[in-house]
Amino acid sequence: MVRDEVLAPGGRFDTGVLGRLFDAMPMRVTAADAEGRFVYANRAALAMFDLSLDQVVGRTVREILGEDMAARTTPLIATLAGGEPVQWSDWVTYANGARRHVEQVYAPCFDRGGGLVGFIALIRDTTALKEREEALEARLAALNVAEAINTAIIKTSIDPIMVVDEEGVLIDLNPAAMATFGYSRSNSVGRPISELIIPPSLRQAHAEGMARYTASGISRVLDQRLTLEAQRADGSVIPIELTISEIRLPQRRVFTAHLRDLSQAREAERQMEQQRERLHQAEKLSAMGSLLAGVAHELNNPLAILVAQSTLLMETASDAGQKRRAERIHAAADRAGRIVKSFLAMARQRPEKRETTQLNDLVRSAADMLAYGLRSHDVTLDLDLDPNLPVIVADQDFIGQVVANLVINAQHALVDMEPPRVVSIATRRKNGHVRLVVSDNGPGVPDAIAGRIFDPYFTTKPAGVGTGIGLSICKSIIESHGGSIALDRSEEGGARFTVLLPAALPPAPAEAPEEPARPEGLTILVVDDEADVRASLAEMLELFGHRILPAQTAREALEEGAIQAADLVFVDLRMPGIDGLKFRDRAVALNPRLADRVVIMTGDAVEGPGAIERHAGDETIPVMEKPFTLADVRRILSAFI
């Protein structure tokens, strides 16, 4: 505490030695009496007040320093009276509006009797220091925020991030890296990165690159975007994209590796390539379908003539030898017609149409279609078909495609085998199902790849042979029919594919149509631009006692008034000028009785059915496919007589 050597009686400040000492100090020093009136201020304080000593002495703290300082100082007098000095540090606002940060120490002054006569205040302006501290704190806070943001970015990044030191040892890794590579922090940090994610084949190059950079500072990978492979904890290898950046610290440097797992991107690329291949195949099939449609039309017209004429010869021949020859011609023409239809069914693109069908018939059609290819490769086709096989409900084209694909695959498997080369097809009934077995005596499918044989685009064939989608499509077709397909080994060691399809209840037997009575013949208009087809159909119809009105073109039939006289019309779908469908519309307009009595003939099994169906809308248009037999003609006639 300060005695009266500082404050003289009456609270006056002794301006002796202490006054001169205080004036020499850079710190502001003031003295006040017990009522808080200034009795002294050193030069530093007066400079801050911008007042003279006479202007200060006798005035209160409130008058000189303002309300803020008065509010802080007045309550301290009671504390000072107890003999204890008071110290505080804070921002204050002076009377002139200046805001400063100060540190103040108040020391009480007592007389010889111990009474408080005043106090001395030592004031140090720490504004500049405080501003620097606050600026530093703000910068540190900003750095902490930035660090928190960076930490959050690293932790929440969906891409792996790994940090290694100059020795190639892992320092840190984010959750994405742990998830991608299958490591935890405890079993990865502190281990060489080469042991963790670099495949053995790349470790030597990694070590040489690190050594070269340490020695020369030259790197071929820093800040470059690289695509390579990385190894996971389980030993599997994944494609990655990698960028490595260097961070220089005061005592060392570290490297940050940003990685991206390309597995999903590669899978997406693979699927896109598959889609492109499917589109390419679809375009090829579409082009092939259009080509086959034209070829079929050109083939089916002469085949229709062969079938019709051989049928007529069989019906009218009196000589047994002649009849036998007619039967051979008919059988050959009929087989040729089935082969054409099978090809067209394979190429036809249409919505699925399921109907009751006999699997054995589909097998025989496929066998007819593939017979030449099998013979030319010295492959024997062995059929063992159950004659009592139940029917199935299926799309004939799709199931026929499955049978053909399995036989073709078997043929390809036998190419490098020594004779005998045998493909076997067997059908059986089994527990409410129909079973189809296609097997060969080839090399079989290795166990290592048997599990992938139905995967899209997986193939064991050499480049240019097949697309790798055949068995995948077969599996899809069979499963869509509620069935299954499986692969195992045949007794001869070759491949054996077993297909199971649900059997259907057989339809109720239909009554055999009665042969139309000959005496009550119809007047039938036959319109076809092929003269021989027209004549052959006319002869067949005449066998049943009908009267024929032939016409080469639709225009001819419309102009000659035959429409009004006709009870029934047979017209070809594809004709120059007015086609069969347009002719039908005009014929019905002229003679409404013909609304459901115009039969469309077509040899185009690819585009023809679709064109007829679209044109018909809600109506039903009778159709007779070429080549047609006497039985086909009888079936059509039975609906109108």
C-alpha cells in the first residue's frame, strides 16, 4: 500500500522524486483522492487526455475519462479501502469515443492513521497487442475451420484418399479407402503402401519410382492422372484412377493419393458395349429378316405350285408308279416349305404368341432346317422322340430357336473331333413336365467355366464364331415359359443340355371337318399375280366342286364385276399395284357379304402376319400361308360351308 509519502495531507500528490519518476515512464499514471477526483496525472496520461495538469486536477474520473471508466472505477474504492490492490484488463470506451484495450492496476493510499486518502492507477495501453492477439486467434480459428472442413471433406469423400510418407509408409486413410480396399485403420497405418494396395507385378516399379524421386526430385507420376490396377485386402484386383500430390511440411514431405474405383464405370462400359452389340445384332436380324421375307415370297410361290400340283397328281393319278412319284415330289416340296418356314420363324421379330403346340414338331422343324449343315460337317443327328409326349403352351418360334441354338452349339463343339460325331435329341415326359435333352459326344464344357456358360457374351468359341448371347437368350426364353435349362455331361463325356417345360392339358379333340358337299359349290374369286399359283389353287378348289373366277391383278378383279358374283375370295397379300389388304377393303365396300370371306394368301411369314394383324384391328381376317396343301384348302373352306 502507498503511504502519505505519495499523497500529501489533503490528498495532494507529492511531486517530488516519485512525480519525476512517473513522468519519465511510458505507462500512464494517475492519482485520485478518496472521492475519485484527480490529484495527479503523469505526462503519458496527460498526452492521452490531451489536457494539461491544471485541467485535470480536481475533476472526477467521469468528467475526464467518461461514463465507462467511471462505472468501472467507482465500485473499486470500497475494495481499495480494505488495503488490497485491484487489477483488471478489458476494452474501455473513453469520453472522446476512443475504444482502447487497457491493463490497469489500482493501489490504495493511506494516511498515518490508516485512513484511505486516495489511490494511484497504473494504466498500460495494450490495444495493439490485443488486436494482434485477436487477429491471430481469428486466423487460428479460420485455420481450425479450414482444417475441420478439410477433415470433413476427406472423411465424407466417396473416393479413397491415402497419405504416405517419403518411405512409402501409410500415415492415414479415409473411410472410403477402408471400405474400398477392405482394411481398418489399425491393420493398415504404419505399413508400406506397397504391401497394402499395389499388386505384386507393380511393386518393383513403385519402389524404383520412389527411390528415383528421393534422389533426384524427378517424378513421372506426381500430379498426373493414371489408370492402373490396385489390390484389395482379399487379394482381388480392381481398376482404379490415381492422382498423387506432394505436401511439403517443415520437417518432411508426404504424399496424398486420391483414388477412384473404376469397377462400376467399367461394368457400365461393358453393359453399354453389350447394348451396342445387341443393337448391332438386332439390326443384322432386321436386315436378314427383310432379306428372308423377299426370298421366302419368291420361294413359297413355286413351292406352292409344287405342293398343289403334286397333291392334284396324287388325287387323280390312276397309275401306282405315277402316284408314288407324285408323293415323293409332294414330300420334298413339303419339306422345303417347312425349312423355309423354320428360317422365317427364326428371323421373325414379333410379340410373343403362346399357343398349344407339340414339342416334337418343333424338334423336327429344327432338324429339317439344320440337316444340311450337320451332314456337311459329318455330324449324325439322332432323334429319340416320345410319340406320347404331352403338348406344351409356348411360343413356337422362340422354343424352336432354343432347339436350333442347342443343336448348332453341339455341332460347333464337334468340329475338331474325330468321327463318329453325333448330336442326340430326346424328348420325354417327366412329372408334369416335358423334357428335352440335347447332347453330343464332343469334349464337353470344362468345370471351371460351366458356371458361366449362360452368362451374356461368355463364349468358348473362337473369334468370329457366335456372339456369346445364344445360351443366355435360351435361358431367358425357357425361364419366361416357366421352365429351366441345365448343363451337365453326357454319357460319352460331351455336353448335355436338359430343358424342362411345363406340360399342358391336351385340347379336347376337334371334330373332323366334313368334306364340303360337292353339289352345292361356291363361286370363288382367286386373285394372284403368279399364274401357276392361281391355276393350282383353282384346280384344288374345283376338286371340291366350286366355280372359279380367276384374276391376275386386283384391279382386274374389281373392274370385271367379279366381286358381286363371288361367295368367297382368295387374294395374294403382295401384288403389284393394289395389294391384297387394300383389295379386301374395296371388295367389302362393293359387296358387304364378303366382310369375313376374303382369305389373304401370303408367302411372307416375316412381315406378312404383322401387316395383316395391324390392318385387321378388331376384325378377323382369314389367312392361308404358302405353300398350301389340299388339307389347308379344305380347312379354310370348312369355315364357310
